[in-house]
Amino acid sequence: MSYDGAVARTVQARLDDVAEGDLALLRGEAGSDSSAVRLALRESAARRRRRSSLRQEAQQAATDDRDLAASQGVLADMEALAPDWPPD
């Protein structure tokens, strides 16, 4: 992996032993400390974007009256099929 863009900013970090090990793992894949840090930042940001998207989707579903009615219908059907618990 190579970096083709102009370097806009330098970031420094103090690494503990665990972070050093993580950096070494990423360096093996990325080739350099800088590439490893960029890789980690991209992967972390992508993961957060996915979580944010899922959260937004869940919030929209929670306010959708038709979706809520369908969910409540499924729940009622499942409860009707479920055996009593705990058994007497």
C-alpha cells in the first residue's frame, strides 16, 4: 500500500506495549508505520460509519408505524406459539 496524497498533517502518539504489538501487526500488512496508521484509521472510520448507519436505520424503524405494527404482530404470533415458561 502506498500513499499518493500530499501529506497534510503529522500525528504523534505515545504507544504502550499493546499498541506497539498492534502497530507491528499492521506494519506487516501495510509496510510502514505511516501506512499502518492510515490503514487503522480507515478501517476504524469505516466501522464507525457502519455502526452509525445501523443506528440510524434502527431509529427510523422504531418510528415507522407500519414497521412497528408488523413487529408487534410477529411478536404476538410467536408468543401464541411459545410454551409456558417455566413449566408447571
